Amino acid sequence: MSTLEIFAALFSFIAVSLGVTGKRITWPFWVVGSVLYGVFYFQSEYFASAVLQIVFIAAAIAGWFGWGKNGAVPGRLKNSYRLYSLLGIAGFTLLLGPVLERVGAAATYADAVLLFASITAQMLMIYQKYEAWPMWLVINIGYTALFYSQEVYLTSGLFLIFTIVAAVGWRQWYGTYRSTR
């Protein structure tokens, strides 16, 4: 456990917790947490996770401008988009897995599927869809297991906490969506 990992975990926890509330201020914390975790993941040879942090930084900028001053207004994703999302995640995972294997990444298919699922969930966050939260719940379980198996215990514990936060976010955002219909 390094100082870098501790600060990355702290900023990421704040970002995700603020995301549950739908507050716009979540996005600057995403940027800082993503920069720190990007460096940490690159140093630890989780290359797909390191690249994901660049996506998170871009998403944070888009989220800042997309959410507006009053924060998120959760909506629902169309069923067809749910199917396209799952097919895209599966297809891109099958393409990236062998590449990660060839470059000697610490994790291959697990890192690839979590990368594409995370990109999808983050896009749903930007577009304020409550379905982002159940996706994050599953993704966080996956990251908890991945990092635990690699003995990256602080980050594994953080993702375990993120799993609980995702369940709360799902309840919160879905409740807000239902009350505004």
C-alpha cells in the first residue's frame, strides 16, 4: 500500500459518494482520483484500468457541463440501448483481452471487461441514467475480486465499499426518477 494508492482511494471515495447525491461537485473529485489512480494502475501494470482513468477524466469534464448547476436529474435508459451496451462490452472485451495478454498486463480479460463496462456505466452517469448504478454494483464486485486476487488490498476494499455505495446510489437515483415521473 502506497501513499499514492491511499490518496487515490480517498479522492475516488469522495467522488463516488457525491455521485450518489447527484451533486455536480462530484466531477472535480473524479478528475483528481482518476489522475492518481491512473498513475497507480500504470505502475502496477493494470494497463486497461490506467487507460480507463483517461476516459474518467474526459467524462468528468463532460459531466460537469452536462449536469448543470442543480446536479443530476435521473432518467431511464431505453431497453434497446441496454442490449447494445451488453453486446458492445462483450465484443470489445474479446478484442482487447488478447492484446492485454500480449503486452504482459497483470490482468487480461477481467481488466478488459471491467474497462468496457466501466466506460458504459460512466457514460450512463453523464447522461444521468439510473441504470448506471446497478452496472457499477456489478463492476465493483468484479474489481473487488480482481484486486483482492492480485493482493492490492486497499483498492480491493475500496471497491467493496463502492459496491455498497452503488446499491445506495441505485436506490437513490431510481427513487428520484420514480418521484419525477
